[in-house]
Amino acid sequence: MRRLMQSWIVLSCWILLVSASFTRTMPLMATDFDPAKLAQIKTKMQTYVDQKVIAGAVTVVGSKSGVASIEAVGFQKLESKQVMPLDAMFRIASMTKPITAIGIMILQEEGKLSVEDLVEKHLPEFRGQRIVAVRDGETLTLKKPSRPITIRDLLTHTSGLPGGFPIGMADLYSRRQHTLAEAVLVSSQQPLDFEPGSKWSYCNAGIDTLGRIIEVTSGQSYEAFVTARVFKPLGMNDTCVIPTEAQTARIAGVYETKNGELVVADRPIVGPATGAKHPIPAGGLYSTGADLAKLYQAMLNSGSLKSAKIISPESVLTMTKVQTGDLVCGFVPGMSFGFGWAVVREPQGVTAMVSPGTYGHGGAFGTQGWIDPKQDLFIVLLIQRVGLQNADGSDIRRDLQQIAVEAIKK
């Protein structure tokens, strides 16, 4: 009897272990979409083309299981009436920032850095930084900050580094005719605007500093690292710093409104400059709707896509949860920040239809990409428009998100 009981206990334990393993490895039920609802996306985007708000757009809606809708409307080149193709290339600008943050998380997993590290540990030029104590006209009084800045501060835009491009470097920055090391060196010599960690202030120079940390700790250039560790594994073959000649032919034009008409943007636009010495980790990438869909699908799948793993599930959770506490963040109400990603804390307004914990990022030319893990949903909006009052709060983004959420079969 004792032997029989022991055998039963062993068998029961084995069944429980197999059951638990099966539960862990079973894929979650993927989102199912209503095709008729998704078909409304193209019609809605076309209205913005007809109203001369945008020249054209590529949109993508999908889930962890893949793309449910990809549409192109309008024109890639308005002046020549060149129709927008599905594989059009777009300047994704600050949608680059989360990719830079992913690079940092990869290096943390490898033990080459910690997000709690002082920046000066990896970049000695940041030692001895000062903070503005008094600003009186053209006179600045500086003092020592309460603590040095950390990688965490850079990831969350709470470092206090001046938010714009380095003083005196704006023209060089637009041409990218200096090294990333030189650009970050200039940033390191600027006084902080506020005590590290005390407030949120959008900071391009801080993200570029992360790009330089990637170079120093990995031993590779920024572009080589993100290509090898993110783009190639995910099959993002059209995501790049400097497009090839063939890719350049697919780049969508950038437009603005003048006197009620869309015209080619009359301002400096960072383009595929030949001979450029470095990328812009804060906002220099080009990409396509299909490529970004692969990245966002991987994020919904806890850092992996098929057999390719770029970061761990733990890193995904860490970088996409609120890391800024109660600080006022972002460009629309109810936002917080994780590591490189904006995070919806309280859905409202343009985010009313998505779940708390939805994360993503926008770009200077109106592009948007958002991931809602609770609804197993991602959306990509690619346009090339300057002069929008607030791209993060645009009607175009709101309408795309609304249709996508309504298309989810309950």
C-alpha cells in the first residue's frame, strides 16, 4: 500500500509539472479583428489627404500574432503625384528613442552596464558637472548638483541636461558632420537645468548620450550595434541610419501647410546625407510600416519574434512600466515615462480608448507607434508632416487608434 501511495504521489507530481509547463508555453489567445472595421482605416486616412492635412500615410494594425491591417493612402511625393507605396520609407525621428533604450537594456542583460550607473562611469567627460543656481540675464551662477546623473535619468528624461541640441552645434547637428563622441562631449560641458531626478524635461541630448554609452560599452558604433542586435534578428531590413540609393527613392516627402495648401517643408530636414559621421540616437532612423510592425510584435511577445530574441521578458516589463513616479510627463495628459517609452498612466483624450500601461512614442514628423498589451494591439501611423500643433495629440492618431480598438472582436 505504501509503495502504491508513493507511486501515486510521484505520478500526481509529474502530471502537475507537465500541466504547469504546458500552461507556460501555450501561446495566449491572439487578438481577432473585424475586417470590415479595419477597412474603415483607409477611408478615414483618405479624408485627411483630401482635406490637405497630409500628403499620404502608411498605417499598420496588429497583435502579437502578426499584422491584421496595412494600408497606404495618398502620395509619397505630392508634387509629382507619386502614389504612396506600402513599403515607403519614413523619417521616424524620435520613434528612434525606444530603440536606443532597447540597446541599453541589451547591454544591461550582458552585465556591461546597469541603468543605475553614473554616466561618468562610462563617459568620464561628465565628471564635475554643474547645475544652474541663478540665471540673471546673460549671467549664470553655477553650483554642484546634489548628485551626478545616471543612465536611469537619461532613459527617463529626468537628467537635467539641456533639452535641445548642444549650444553652438545646431547647424552641425543638422548635417551630422561630427562624431557622436564630439556631440556628447559638448553636451557634457553644459550646466544642468535642474537637479537630476527632480522633474521631467524632454531631452534629445540625453538620448544621444545613451547612444554614445552603447558605443563605449559594446565596442561597436551605435548603428552597427542596433543593426546587429535589433534590426537583423527581427528582419527589419529597411530600418537604417543612412538609406541606400534604392531606399532613398522610397522616402516620403515632408510637407507643411501654407495658405491652406500642402507644400514641401521649407525648413532644414535631416536627410540621407552622404559622408555623415554619425547617427542621431535621439531621432535619426528611417523605417517602414512593415519593419516597425516586427519590432512592436516582438515587444508584445515579451522581446521575441519567432526564433529571434532581442531582450528578455523582464527587460520588456522594466522598460515599459512607469519609471517616473508622479512627475508630470509627456505631451498629452495622463502620461508617464518608462525607459525610452512613453507610458499611458491614465487614459484620457487621445488615449481614452487604450488601456493603462499602453506604451509607445511619436516623432517630429507626425509619426506614431503605440502598443497596448492588455488588448494585444499595436498601431503604427507613418506620415511626414511638420507644423502639426501636437502630433501626439493629433486627430489622425486618435482616429486610427479608435478604429483599431473598435475592430477588436470581443
